[in-house]
Amino acid sequence: MAELLVDWKKEKKIATREAYGQALVQLGKDNPDIVVLDADLAKSTKTSDFAKAFPQRFFDMGIAEQNMIGFAAGLATTGKIPFASSFAIFATGRAFEQIRNSVAYPRLNVKIAATHAGISVGEDGGSHQAIEDLALMRSLPNMTVLVPADATETKKAILAAAAYQGPVYIRMGRLAVPVLFTDDYNFVIGKANVIREGQDAAIIANGLMVAEALQAAEELSAQGINTTVVNCASLKPLDRDTILKVARQTGAVVTAEEHNIIGGLGSAVAEVLSEHYPVPLYRVGIKDTFGESGSPEELLQKYGLTSAHIIQAVKSVLARKNEKSDIN
Amino acid sequence: MPNIQDMARIIRQDIITMLAAAKSGHPGGSLSAADIIAVLYFSEMRVDPQNPNWPERDRFVLSKGHAAPVLYAALAEKGFFPKEELLKLRKTGHFLQGHPDMNKVPGVDMSTGSLGHGISVAAGMALAAKIDNKDYRVYCLLGDGEAEEGIVWEAAMAAAHYKLDNLLVILDHNGLQIDGPVKDVMNLEPLPDKWRAFGWNVLEVDGHNIEELTASLQVAKNFVGKPTIIIAKTVKGKGVSFMENQVGWHGNAPSAEQAEAALAELKGGNRNG
Ligand SMILES: Cc1ncc(C[n+]2csc(CCOP(=O)(O)OP(=O)(O)O)c2C)c(N)n1
Ligand SMILES: [Mg+2]
């Protein structure tokens, strides 16, 4: 298992959007049906990499996200594979009903690849920090929702999304984050990956919280608490089997996501556990509040999204687990 | 009190100073709007810094919310809050958000940042004045790239339909957006014809000419039955030579050295006056 992880604290940090730009160029070489659309944010979303390599297959739609999704749907009806990009807030928020009725409902092969998700957007502030995009996308029938944790996984997720037939939402970030995975890491839509094992509690995370989960697991193990860490990049379809397996093995679960605790990973895991195998659960995430301007690091701290918060959460579910076993 | 030209120059200096302190933000579209904002806040609009929520005040909506620095500078110079606060723009826990927040910043009438929303909300405010028979006016600053959003045209249609002649939109026509010149990214021309066809009174001015701006605002005030748009031809980054007409200065803050050079230019004299 160890070979899945690189020596991540020593690696250079890379933003997932950087990997997106590179993956698009690779896809463009391999498949002439790949077309890319952006809404005046090509340099930020990194679709500019593709635009440079394949100018005939790149379309800047201007600041018009709804129309961008409509165009993408139209392109998809003829067999093209459009990747449409903007910041997560505008891609999923502004164009929500286009995604719902022109992409998800007719199950068209459109890939919505959004960057600048979450509060790690930083200084631009609450208006630009999507904390609800996953809830929006997850609630749509036919939609696949991917939240890669690092550059390696992003590349694999983008290639998997292109190979998959149907609508996919891929969530990426602005901030440079640790590279966690080796090239041997196997990304499969619908599969969660156990990346560390321990019997006391399970931490299920995605996005930039996976690195925080690994950090938390390391510090906890120094305190004699051994945790399983699950990378749940495929938010939908959700890997219920793996979630239930780690819940049964540990009897205590913490979820960690850079999203509102309503509607994202925490909710999805709670839904599975409460129906099939209830165990003490703590959801680390944004506590139903909008973000604000500030440095990404300070905001992650302020909004409770660090390894320290995960450690606290693990201790709280462990306490509840032990209470329960005392009663029994 | 300084004249409007001088005020515009002070506002430009504030913009540079606060962006350098914040180390992020949008200089180009803030500088292009400095003269427009100076005219609005220092000769046109009826506002009271002592009473920011005064119900009879004129409203201002910065639809191109990323130009928050130009608005914050004007509000600070006008006395809505102390000027020192500008140095804490975009810092964690501080009230001056990267994009305007009506619940945090005194004098901000609408939270904006997602392009296209502002003009629609401004039209709603203007409709409320009609319903209540009030004489306040609603001013809205729109970006030219922003005018690519469909909602801008939905709002344009509805504002004309409801004869919102108390609504005044100024289009900061600097010709640039993020990915390049507007005409290359998504051509909008002929803009004046489009607005006319949507039922608006259309005025075209030099957006850095204080007299023209002031005179056109007067014309708009006396115009009955239609909303007015002033298409203000501007230069993105205006007043700082190395930022002028440079797409790269849309969303990058100047370094300390660049800020020093910019401030020297802005303080230096009448080049842009
Ligand atoms: C709905 C939406 N899409 C994208 C953005 C990102 N964005 C911020 S500014 C900008 C370009 C704006 O160009 P323009 O309106 O011409 O502004 P100006 O040149 O005056 O700065 C873009 C695309 C946004 N803020 N809102
Ligand atoms: Mg512009």
C-alpha cells in the first residue's frame, strides 16, 4: 500500500488546476474529439495550455457561463467531448439549470471541469468561494462528481472523465497543494482508496483535506491512535462498500472536506452509515457559513479545515465509540 | 475640498497603495473607473457618510465588483470609514472584502463580484423608487466584458419595459477583459446600437473627461421615460503608464517597487489630469 504514496512532505506543491491543463493537452493529442470551452478565465483555469496547443479546438465563450454550458451540450450531441471550465462558483452556480436540463437530464457527454473551488480561493472572498458546488452537482441524477486530492490524481481523474460516457463534474483548486500519489495510484470512478490503515477510527476525506487527513493520522499514531485514511475522490458514485468496510473495521468515522457540511462528502457518508451501519460520525467541513477574504492558510485555519481539527474530531468520535462500548 | 480631477488622482493613489498592501486584487479596472467614481461620489450622488443607510440616498451598485478598490477609495475619501482601513483590504477578519459586501462595508449598497448580477439588482432598486414615489436615483457601473453575461440584457430589457428613467448605468468601456481584448474574446459591438435597440437612452463620452461625464449625468437626469446608459470610453489601468491598456494588469497587484513607481507618476503632475 505504501507505494501509493510519495514522500509527500518533501515534494513540491502543485495546484490541481495545473495538472488539469497538462491532462487536457495530453487528451487533445490522443483524441481529436476533445474540445475545450472557457468563460474568460482560461489563464486561471489552465485551459490556456490546451488553447495554445490546439487553438482550433478551444473556444472562449466570453463571460457567459450559461451559454458556455449550452454550447457544450450542443457539441456533445454530435459526439464531441467538451470540457467546459470556469471557477466552481460560476460553472455550477450561474449555469446550474443549464447543467441540470441540458446536460444531466439528457445525459450528454459534457465534462464540467471547475477550478477555484472552496475557501482556499482566499483573498477574492466569499463571493468567489464555492462551498456548495458539490451539493448542487451531487443532487443531479446522471452526474458523476470527482474531487481529486492532488496533481497526480487530477490527471488520472481527467483522463477517466474523458473515457467515461456521460456528464462529469470535476472539482479543482487554486492553491498549490502537496503531491501525494505515485503514478501507480489507481484512479477508478466509483472507487474510494484506502491509503492508510488503522483500527481505531476512519478518516474519509477528499480534495485538499486528504493531505490534512494524512498529517492528522501521522500525529495521532504518535499518540497511540491508529486511523484508517480513505481518499474518496469519487463523491458520486460513492463507494459504499469501502465506506461500510472501514466503518465496520473501526467503529468511528470522521469525514473531512473543503465544502459546506451540508450536501457534500459528510452528508453522503452520513447517508450511507445511517441507513446501513450507524457509527459515531463527525463531519469536518465548513459549518454552514460563507467564507471571506484572507490568505488561504488563515482561512483554512479559521474555518476548521486543518489536520488539528481532524485530530480533535477523531478524538471526539473515539470518545463516543468508547461510551457506546461501555454501555454495551 | 479638492476638485474632481484632484480627487480622481487621490483615488488612483489609494487604489495603488491598497492593492500593494493587499498583494492581490484588480488594478486595471479600478483605475479605468476612477474618474467616473470621483464624479459620482464628489459631485453627483446624494449620499451621507454619517448616515450610510439613509433611505432617501442615491444608490450605487458596482456591478463589476472586482473594481472594489476604486469604490473603497471613494468611500474612504468621502468619510464613510477611516482611510487607514484601506491598508487592510483582503486581510482575514477585516471588513474590506475582495469584492464589495453590503453587510460589512458602510456605504456599499449591494454585494457584488459575480458579474452581471449588479445591473439587475440596481434595476430592482430603481423599480422600488418608482413604487414608493421616491426621488432617489440608482447608479450602476458595468464592465464591458461583463456585458457578455446574458442577465445584463435581461435587465436591460426589463429596465426599459418598466421605464426606469431613475436608473443610470455607466459602462466602463476599456476594451479589455481577462483573456484579451473584448473584441477578440467575444465581440459586443455595436454596443450603442444594442442598447438603443433595447430601449435605452444612450450617451457616449470620454470616461476620463470630468466635464463630459458631469454634463452627461445632467442630461440623463432630465431624460424622461427611459433608462440611460453612458458608454464611457476609458483606458484600463489609466494613470499608471506601465498598466495602461495591459491585459496582464487586470488582476495582479503591484509589487512594492511597482507601486512606488506608480505613485510617483500619479503624484507627479498633470499627465492624466
Ligand atoms: C460570473 C462571473 N464570471 C467570471 C468572473 C471572473 N472575472 C472577474 S473580472 C472578469 C473580467 C471582467 O472584464 P470587464 O467586465 O471588462 O472588467 P474591467 O475591464 O472593467 O476590469 C472576469 C471574467 C466573475 N467575477 N463573474
Ligand atoms: Mg473591460
